[in-house]
Amino acid sequence: MLRLLMSALVILLVLLGSAARADEYTDTINLFKNAGESGSLLESAYGYAVFPTVGKGGAGIGGAHGKGRVYEKGKHIGDTTMTQLTVGLQLGGQVYSELIVFENEQSLKQFTEGNFEFGADANAIAITAAAGAKAGTTGTSANVSAGKKDAKTAGGYRKGVAVFTVAKGGLMYEASIGGQKFSYKPR
């Protein structure tokens, strides 16, 4: 069990070791623009945060980490980091992209003021196919993706925020309690 946890953490660290290139942000934004509901929300959004690569691993205790950028009306205004700690039934590792869409100035402002977080999630990820749901104090989302090129998403705003994920790879079963916490640094 310990060997499996160590292997998952090593894979996670290797994946996170390479910083996202500028075109990875553009590619990820375009992926979400062409993926169902996330595309229509992006068109009218006041702002958004995009994480091209989030790595996640766990065996009983898990964690995730990703670096991203925050945009206001399409302009890059700062950088963000997501950290997650989970406890519960979980095993494996996964890599995914995440998009957080802000409906209005107030919801973006809450994010950029710091200490923004989501709680309680449960999902199942397998290779590049994914299905999941998230619920938290700040918002909820649902998503399904068949792969990077043909991702499908569904969801809407909850308290001015919508969250979408697209699996990039990995294999992870998870029924855990934890939360995503975000930091923000202006550009």
C-alpha cells in the first residue's frame, strides 16, 4: 500500500515539475470553449481561471496541485495556485484540466481576494474518460468527458461560479472528503 502511494506521488511530482507553457493556457481555454456548456458560459463570463494541468494522487490520504492563470474580460490579470487535500476511500492518480468561470465582477473579486475554496467532492476518473460531480460552499458543477479532443461538459453558475474539468489521463477511484483551496497573485 505504501509502495503504491509513493509511486502515485512520484508520478504526480513528475507531472507537476514541468511548468505550463503559455500556449498550454490557450489550448486549454480553446478546449473548454469547444466543450458544451463551458463554451457558452465562457462567451458571456466576466472572468475565469484556467489550470492546464492539475495532478492528483492518493491512497487513503491524497492531494492535488495545479498552477493557473486568472483572466478578467479576456485579459490575464494574475496567477493562481490550487492545492487540495483529501481523506477517504481513494486510490490512484490522475491528471486533469480545470476551468473556473466567474459570472460577474463580484464573483471574480471574491476569488482574487484570497482564501477562496471549494469543498466536498466525489468522482471517478478512468484514463481519458471521466464523470464527476462537485458540491461546495461556493458552487457546484457536473461534468463528463470522453477525452481531450471530444470533451463534453454540463453545468451552470451557482453563486456566480461554475467549475468544469476535463480528464487528461490516469486512473483513480475516489470517494473522499476534501476541498480545493486557491491562492491568487496579481500580475
